[in-house]
Amino acid sequence: MRTVTNLHRRLLVIVVGSMTLAALSGCAAVAAERSSAADAKAASVHHASATVTAVAIGDSISHGRGVLPAQAWPEQVASTRKWALDDVAISGSGFVKEGWGGFTYDAQVDTALKLHPRIVLIAATRNDLTIGDQLLRAKTTQLLARIRSALPDATIVGTSAIWGDDRPPVRLSAVDALVRQAVIGVGGTFLDLGLPLAGHPELLQADHIHPNAAGQSVVAGVVERALDADHITG
């Protein structure tokens, strides 16, 4: 008789345990569903509250290579200023230099113009270092004129190229100058960001080219201050 009783007790423990696990699984599923719903609601509120649309055109640093999408400096700036941003930057690309997929800034501008943004962020890049002045001048002038023609009321903001923790080549200042000339030429604003990562290897990934999450935040802060100094809100 005792043997049967013990068996019943064991069966009861197994049944109760199974019911408990099922209940916990159900609670977890409900919690996950509620979390997803909350995330979706938060995202819709963010987009609903964003009154200014923006597009970022640039290279791998603007794209945020090696960090989370939200950690890229254009995304951080947009989040702070409550802009609805589309980051169309492509790694390896430049005004002339072909990046991933063989695309240059031309392809990014194609995408940007279809979005009809209120603000266009366009970054000079180290990827164009080997391009001669004549070709780079022609291309920067052409692309900026194209943007202005299609978006006559947009705020165009150019930025200087972001360098790593060492001393940049002299050529980089010439690239920045050509982009600056093209941006100013269409009534845009050019932000000289300086060298915010110089002497700070801890702000860069192992390649000493791409900012890590902390480095991206430093760049975003420099951009924010420059935008404020020029009273650019959108």
C-alpha cells in the first residue's frame, strides 16, 4: 500500500510541475508580446512626434560600421533633435570612390531625393583622398547642385571628414575644402568638426579608423555643438 502511495505522490509532483512550467511559459509569452507591443508603440510615437525629416549621406563612419545602427553619429544627432532620419550612407564610398556594391555618393543621392527630406547631412570622406582636385571638385559641385535643384527648401549641412587617432595626411584638408566649397556654393552650411578622435585610441575600433560606440558619441557631440553654433534646428 505504501508503494502505491509513493507512486501517486511522484505522479502528483510531475503533473503539478508540468502545470507550473506551462503557466510560466504562458506568462513569458504574454510578457514578450506586451514588450513587443510597447516597443512598436514607442516607435510609432517617435515617428509621430518627429516633425523634421533628415537623410545622412556618407561613408562607413556615417553608416556606423562596427557599432549598432542607433550608435552611428547621424542617428544619435537625429534622436537628440527628434528628426526622423534615414541613414543611407554606404561603407567605402565617396563622392568619387566606389564603396560596397560599387556605389558612390551618386546612389545615396538617388535614394535621398526620393525621400524628400527637410535636412540633408553630407560628409566629406577619407575615401576620396586619392582623387585629384579637378575630378573631386567637379563631382562635389555636381552632386550638391543636384540636391539643391531637387530640394530647393532643404537645409543642407556638410561636415568635414572624420579621421582616426593619428595625424591625418595634408591631403585631407584639401578634400574638406572642396566639399566645403560645393556645400557653401548651394547655400548650405559646412561644419568643420576638427579632429575629435586625435590622440584617443580608446575611442576607435581595432583598425584605428572607425569610431567605437564611445567614439561615435564624441563625434555626435561635436556635430551637435556645431549645429547649435550655427542655429540649425531643422
